[in-house]
Amino acid sequence: MTYAIFTVIQVSAIVGVVSSSLYYLLCLWSAARFLREQRASSPVEPAFLPPISILKPVKGVDPEMYDSFRSQCRQDYPEHEVIFGVSNADDPAVEIVKKLMNEFGPKMISLVVCPEILGTNRKVSNLVQMLSTANHEYLIVNDGDIRVDPDYLRRVISPLVDPRMGMVTCLYRGVAGPTLGSRLEALGIGTDFCAGVLAAKTLEGGIGFGLGSTLVFRQANLKEIGGFESIVDYLADDYELGKRIADLGLKVKLSDVVVQTYLPAYRPRDFFAHQLRWARGVRDARRGGYFGLIFTYGIFWALFGVAASRGATWSWGALAVTLILRLAVAIAVAGRVLRDRQVWRYFWLIPLRDLIAVAVWIASLAGNSVVWRGEKFELNYGKLRRVPR
């Protein structure tokens, strides 16, 4: 009996190593394919330059917020407006927005105070109230901590010249703060999350969801899915918005534009809470794919194999191959696709980050609660329910 159990454990480790290695090869193929598509795309000057409204719901102050906001204003683009939304007039982000208004003028910058609570997702609740002030058909929603290049608008809007295209979204790289938690978060974005997005694009023949770093779409299509009101109770609002537009029979394009997000200086507890919220959000949005993630944690399975085989020669070989493939994915995705220079500085933390990811995955299965902006919620199939204090 003991021998049988020992054999099952070793076989499980081998299956985990093999499945993870195949996943890493898929990520490498997907990254190479994405880079080929970038090179094949013609860098001609786009003729499609419609007026755009950028909607930015904000709460509190994020790192480098003023410069990130300013990058949305300093665009090489004929006509666009930036609409900021806050839940109350005392929000500390208001002073930053007022500074922008003094610099760029009220024609470009506007501030909307959104006092109504229309659902459990305050961000989407604000978007509902901000939309009435948008003057243009083409909309962009991106997170408050996103920084972009001056040609951002020209590049992300151009695919929507095709009426069959419903949304454009972007990959992003994280700029880490000074803490370990912030560095681990940046590594997770650059070497794991974005690799998964590219792999999903390959497996599914495209992507059918959006990323909060950039969502570009038409007001007409938003109305077809029931407006922002239809997702006002969902945690993964960016995912839901892209999915519902894709369900209209329209395409979602992953742009070749890569934007930046400036990460907070997470303390260990805050980092884990943020990872757990993200993990449970993904679990509820893509249940089948999320449960399959356990077979992509190669370093965990390889170390498990070393322990289960009591240091057998084959297990050390499997660990070496797994590490090589995992680091190759980091180089291909973070280094080449995202052009993330920080990844070289924190390369040595990837094994630690991946082992923490396994712990987060296990913890995510043990409950439905998430903490978001200091409030506690329960998740039920992607929807949020506020937990009374």
C-alpha cells in the first residue's frame, strides 16, 4: 500500500512537470507568434482618427498618478477629452485632477462627482454616471495608474475602423515599488499573467475578453450589451465588458501597444490580499481554465518530484529543464514582448513568486471573500455582495 501511494505521488509529479513544460512551450510559441504579427503589421499613418472620450474612474492616490494622468492628456491626436470620476468631492485624487485642468484647460479635462451607488462595483457605478458627459462615440476606459506613450490613441483606435471589431485591449508591464511584494507583483504580471493572455489568444484563436489596462469600444456596442449597468455588480468588470462585446459576434483585438502600471509598495499582507482577490476573480470568470492552472506551475511540480523521488537523478534533470523553460518564458514575454527592463533585476525572484502563486491558487479555492479598496465582499459567479462590517 505504501509503495502504491509513493508511486502515485511520483507519477503526479511527472504529470505536473510534463503538463507545465508543454504549457511553457505554448507560451513561447504564442510570444513568438505575437512578435511576428507585430513585425508584419504595417506602421502606416492611420487615417481613422475619430474624436475620443477617455473615462477614468479613480479613488485615492496611486504611485506616480499625476504623470500617469498627464500622459493621457499629452497625446499626438486631433481631438480627445479625459473625464475623471470620483465618488465624493473629498477624494484626494480631486486635487490632482484640478492641477491637470489648470494645465490643459476644461475643454480637455472634466471632473464628475458620482454620489450614487448603483451597484457593488463602485468603479462601474462611477462609469455609469460619467458616461452622460462623454461627447464622443468612441470610448476608452483604463485604470488610474496607467501611463501611455504620446502615440497611444492613434495606435489603439485604428483597428476600430473595421465595423466587425468591437474592442481593442492592451498588455501591460508593472513598474515595481521598493517592497518585495511590489516586485513579486511586477514579476507576476510580466512573466506569468501576460504569458497566459498570449497562450489563451493562441488556444482560442483570439481573445474574447478585455484587460483593465485599456478598453477601447463604441458607445453603440456598449448600449447593445445593456450599458455599464449590466456589469455594475461584477468584480472582473474589464473581463465582462470584453466578453459581452465579443458575444455580440464582434472581434476583440489585442493591440501591439504595451502600457505601464505603477504598482503600490505592497506590504506582505496587502500583496497576498491583492493576489487572492485577483485569483478569485479569475476563478469565477473562467472556472475551467482557472482549475487547469495547477498544471502550469512547473517549478512547484519539479520540486515536488525531487522530494517525492528522494532526489532521484531524473528529478534533478526535470527540475533543470523546467527552470530553463520557465526562465525562457520570462525572457520571451517580459523581456521581448513587454520590453520590461525590470525583469532582469528581479529575475532571481521568479521561483519564489511561482511558489507563492501555488499557495494563492490553493487559498483561492477555500472561500469566496475578497477585500477591495478596504471593503470586504463575497463573490458568487463573478458578482460581488458587500459584507456588512
